[in-house]
Amino acid sequence: MNGPRVVVTGGHGFVGSHLADRLVMAGAEVTVLDSGDPPAHLNLLRRHARHVRGDVRDPDRLAKVITRGVQVVYHLAAAVGVDMYLDRPLEVIDVNFVGTQRVLERATEVDARVVVASTSEIFGKNPAVPWREDADRVLGPTSAQRWSYSSSKALAEHLTFGFVQQHGLAAGVVRYFNVYGPRQRPAYVISRSVHRVLNGRPPIVYDDGHQTRSFTYVADAVEGTILAGASAQTIGKAVNIGHTHETTVADAVALVTAVSGTRDGAVAVDTAERLGASYQDLPRRIPDASRARLLLGWSARTGLQEGLARTVSWARANPWWLALPDSGAGR
């Protein structure tokens, strides 16, 4: 194989596996570092990528994966999800902060380019949407575990920019906004709704469902990530990767039922009653994606109805996914 050598940490996960698939199809020599063995459903990756099992916080394991000659490291390994940061905040902080530090240290040693995957969660509850990359972070109290994930990813970004400034590392950040699509575990608003309705259960809407999000189909997010890894203009910068169309959660859930051909109405759940004071919801989460358009020529092209149709079709064809437990808070 004569393509570029790349590493994807967390490459068995949702976005990571789609990214690794795309890189393989483009002819790259892909090595995946993940804490588990490659799942059976990742047929393309199992055949055409090198898989190394290990913890992203382990310097010795990273040294075996991020070697001299690796052109780009896509760092997607992270502890993510409402269930994770409410139940295991220490693991969230450690994996997201220490794991990123170890990846950046090793990449500096071998002069590899790094793309660090981050999240719209770092903006917290800043009410001034849409959020530009340099928008303020507005967070709740440290006693609310809701903000442990946001803070851990923000620290990972600080590390990234610090390595660029102090060590000359060629690194940048992509911030994902509500990415959804095939393979996502049923712990998020779209994936959980699809999972429930195809299993004959009504979807759940927290509070009144008037919260708004910008839902980004995974193929679009992957395209933006690869473009960021190929552009020198993103070194030392963060780039929002998100659809700019604003949709209420209630409308998104209703569209899931319409696309799937089911009739069950959503069940309303009170956030405070179900999740307690450790969770605080955000009324709006919308990106300003002009930097991605300017620097990368990228914008999200997949509308929500089209993306949901692809997701529902994939879910119906993959009974192993429908058999997974309904997990998380479904945000």
C-alpha cells in the first residue's frame, strides 16, 4: 500500500470507525488504536487496517502505533456521553485530558500532524448563538458533573494549542456539533429515538423538546475532519464542524417517527426528575461554520431527513444494533 500512513485513535468508535473506513477507501495505510478488539460489524476495517489494542494514556502503546513516518494522527479516543460524565466523571477527565497529552507528546517526538476531535460542549451554555470558534465559554458550577466533559475537552484543546506554540507541533482541532448516523450507540437523541421506535417503543423527549440543535450527519463530519488534516491553514486553530440548520429536539424526534413509518408519540420526561441536579440542559447549540467554509471549502451537505433515512435504513439492516440496550440520557 502506497498511500499515506495515518493513525486513528478510538477508531472502533462511532465517528472514528467511519473516519477510518473513509481513509482506507482513499488508499491510506491505516492503524487503529482502540481499547477493544475490532467489532465484527466493522468488516472493511477488520480486513484492511492494522489494529492495536491499548489505552490511549499508555505511552509505550502509543510508541508502537505513532511511529516515525506517520503523516497524520486523528485523535478521536475519548470518554463521551451523558451516562459517562454523570456516572464516571473521573474517567472522563482522565481519558480526555491525559490521553490527549500523551498523543501530543508522542506526535511531537516523531513529527506527525495531529487532528484533535473536540466538541461543541466546550462552549457550555453561552446564550449568544451561533457560536464562532472564539466565542466565550459559559459554564455552570463545578459541582454539576455536566461540565466535567466540557472542561476536559477544553483542556485538551489548550494542550493542543500549547504544543503548537511551545513545540512547533502541526496540530489543530475540529469541534463536532451533534453528529449522528449509523453505528452510534443508542445513547443520544437521534440514535436513541431510532433505536426505540424500531423496537416498537415510543421515543423520549426531555422537558418540552423546544431545545434546538444542529444535527450533523457522520459522513459530513468525516469529510470535514479529513480536510482539516490535509490543510496547513488549520494548524493552531479550532474549526467548527457542524450543520447550521437549527432544529428543535421535538421536531427531530417527530421526523424520526415519520421517516421510520411509526406512529408512536413521544413520551415527555422531566430532566430534573430523571437526571437530577448534576445535569443541566442547553437551550440552543448552533455553530457558525464560516471558518470551515473559508479554510476548507467545507459545509454540511446532508439534510436531516436524508441523514435520518440513511440511518433508519442501516438500523433495519443491522439487528445486532437493534438488540443493544437502550442506554444513556438520550441527549
